[in-house]
Amino acid sequence: MSGPSSDSPVWVDAFTDGACKGNPGPGGWGVWLRFGEREKELHGGALDTTNNRMELQAVIEALGALTKPCQVRVHTDSQYVQKGMTEWIAGWKRKNWRTSAGAAVKNADLWQTLDAAAARHRIEWIWVRGHNGHDGNERADALANRGVDSVLAGHGVA
């Protein structure tokens, strides 16, 4: 896997989350990036999406915001994302984006985008229990909900 050398001085913590009002329905993603003393918040969303797509989009946006290869700790409350990247993706790629049962991988477009974004970095995938008082996860969740609200407001829905 390409990426930074193990002596790369830059460690980034990326706290990511997705949210959906209805599944499918309007959704949002949120990211809180922390690197040293610097921080950055990102959020956005889509009008008609799923929670899993927003979870994936959050990580894609987090990695896309990094301007150079980094060592990244991705903190997610999505076992779908964490297991997808650490356990399932190699098999999906070997099987041309098919599951072990032969079905097309759901959200393959986002998995492929995430795989390409992740290739630039050395990533540690950390699962955290959602809505359990974890500061980074709570902040990412608030940003994801802000993403949902901005999508709804942009379409005249309060």
C-alpha cells in the first residue's frame, strides 16, 4: 500500500459520522479533523440518501481535506465503514466488487472512492461506540446533523 513512511511527522485524527432522517431520506455527514493544535470542521449532505452512504461520504470528505499524505486515525461509529475497510474490501476487489454470495456490493461507487482516497495515507481504523459520550464522535454527530439541516433548509424544508 502506498502512503507516507512510518516516520511521517503528521498524525491526523479524523472523527467522522453520518446521519439520516429516514433511511433513505435526507442525510448529512460530519467531520472533525484535529492535527496538533489545528482543527477543522466539515459538513454537508444529500436530499435522498442512506445512513451508510453518509457514513462513507464523511470519511471520503475527511481524507479529501488532507493536502498531503498523512498518518490518520479515522474514528467512526460505523462498523460498516470500519469492517468494510479492514476486513471486506480486499475480497470485494478480488471479486470485482461482488460479495461472497455473488451480489453486487452496495455503495460500490463510494467504496471505490474511499479506497482511492485511503491509498494516499497510512490509516488506523478505530471504531467507537456511537452516542456514548465520546467527544470526537459527539462533535462529528452534531456536524452530520448540521449537514442534514443545511440540506433541508436548501430545499425549503424546515
